[in-house]
Amino acid sequence: MIDFEARRVIEALRSGVPSRTVGQYFSSARQDVLSLLSRRLADTSESGISGGMIVTGKYGEGKTHLLNTVFNMAQAANMVVSLISLGKETPLDKLYLVYQKIVQNTYLPQHLQPGFLDALSNITPHSPIAEEMTAYTAKSLTSDKLFYLFRAYLHTNDPEEKHMLLADLEGDFIGNLVLRQIYKKIFAEKCAFNTTFSKTKHMGDYFAMLSHLFLQLGYDGWVILFDETELTGRLGKKTRLNAYKNMAAFLFPSDYSLLQSTFSLFTVTDSYVEEVIERKHEYENLNEAAFEPKDAEAARRSLDAIESAVQLKPLNKSEVFQIIEKLTEFYKNAYDWRPNISLPDLYASADNRGYLLRTRIRAVVECLDQLYQYNQMGNLRIDELGAMNYEEDIPELPIE
């Protein structure tokens, strides 16, 4: 009988695109790193103290797969999870863009679709959660904009106003003047802002607000997973330095942000130190930048953290063999078929397909595909698909 869940796994492996489904079933390798991450998640959940970590590894060696595995671990621990890729459209130097992408990719435990606004719709104006959130946003943040926004959202009966206020919480920010008008209409009093909100200065409030909200909703913490952090190296010099400063708010939140019960994990290629930090003289650039001392120290700590990051080592022969064995079992169940090939022969077919783990796995799937369709193996095209071009000159993106 065909196992359609197993077929989903094989199709994901065949495509070479990491997925949470694969991360759920292929999580036995690299137990040292996974054990460390499991302890960090447990510590965050039990103590409420936020923290962060960086993992480096070679291209195609399983960094995104690791994030998907941690995604499943965190969800099983009743923690909210956000998973995003950093890059040109989501540069770490602009936290308001990062926030928008995070909100779009935030998953509550036991929810298949992203988003948390449905949970907000169940909060009534005088419920304990409502009182706690209004008190928190009034006294614990650097700006009190979110206090006025939450209070207005809870008490308005106008569907259009409610939609605008919810959109703001999703990152489509409304102006301070519009918020003043809505608030005055509801309560017949003015918004007496103690600090005028700016999305370029006060975005930490939104992240802190979410971390507090998730705890009030009954979850045991928040896990933020940042993939492709190495794309930060393609930004302009000034934006890179700002990105390092912002990274510290997630890596060292007790010193630089108000995050509660939040664990942040960044993945970056292991060549980042040589190709970006050293080649582009990041420490020297930082010394020359017009940063406040605290901001400069935050950026420097992020650079230090990248240099001392946990290394995702290539899998050894035994670990690769175990993955191929499990992959073959999934293939059998996916197509209700038994391949006429030994596991050592399958391993041999993948072992000479380069050093990339992703390419070697796809080679095994292609071997099984050929056996399934033609009852024999021919030439594997995975060599062509997996070939890397080291001559490409990727220009620096001067995002300011």
C-alpha cells in the first residue's frame, strides 16, 4: 500500500528544497548539536531568560534542514516558532522589514497555517490577558504607542478601525496621527505619547510585545530561526554594521532588547569569517563608524559570536549510511516497491557525487528513481545539477 506521507518526504528530498516534513523524520544525525539546541530550548522555556546562538556550516551541508528540525522540536515543546530567510528584501539592518516577514511566518503550536491574529480576536476588552497586555505596553516599552494601539483595538466597534489596528500589528504601520484620531474617537481623549514612535528606532517594542503576548496566550516561549544570514555580507558597509548591531538584540537580549522567553538561532556559511569579516575588514570598519559606544559594542559582540559559532561538521560515513538506509525505507513505502540494490551499492553511488550532503542525497533518490522506472541505473544528472560555479562575481548590494 502506498504511503502518501512517505511520498511527500521523497518528493521533498528529490527537489533538494529543505522542508519541515523532512526535518521531522530525518533528525537522528548530528546529535551533539541537536542535544545542545534541545537544552537551550528547555532553558529558555523553563527560566524565561532569552538568548541566541549561531551555527555555521558549508553550503549544502544541512543548515536549513537543521532549522526545520529545530522548528519541530520547538513546536513539540509548546513554543511559538518563526522561520525566515535574511537577504535583500529582509535585511537585518531594517528591523521593521524583518518584523513584517517574521509575522508572516510565525506558527503557533498545533497550527498548520502561520499567523497569530486569530488568537487576538478571542481577547475581550476586560479579560485578564487584555488587562495584562495594556499594562505591559503602557509601562515596559520604550514607546507607549502599542499601549494606545492595543487599547483602541480592544474597544473599537468599527470593523475598518479594527482592521487597520490589526494590520499595524502585522507590520503595516499606521501613522501616529491616524492612531490619535482613532483613539480620540473611541475614548474622547488624546494620545499623550511619552515618546513619538519611529519604526527605525523603536521596533524592539514590537518584538518585545510579541514575546510577552505569546506567554500570555499560554505558550512556553518563542523561537526565531534566521536562515541565510550570510547574505548580510552582500549589503553595503554601513548596512552590514547596522545589521550586526541588530543581531545582538537577538543573540544577547538581556543586554540589548526586551525579549522574553525567546531563543534566536542564526545559520551562516562557514566561509563568512574569511570572505566577509576578514576580507572586508569589518572590525576596522566598526572602529571607523560613527556609532554610539553601546551600539559599537553590540556589533562587535555579534562579529565575535560569528567567529566562535558552533560548527556544523560534515556527516561521517556511518551517519550518511543511516540516512540512506532511512531514505530507502521511505522510498519503499512511498511507491510500494522493493529496489533490487544493496545499501552499500547505494552508498557508493552517492559517495562520489561531491562533498555536498544535499547533492549526495539527491543522487540516491535519482538512483532509486531509475531503478523504479527502468529496472537499471544509467548516468546520473545530479552531477550537472549540483555543479557549483566559483567564477560568478556577485556584486555588493549598497542598501542604505
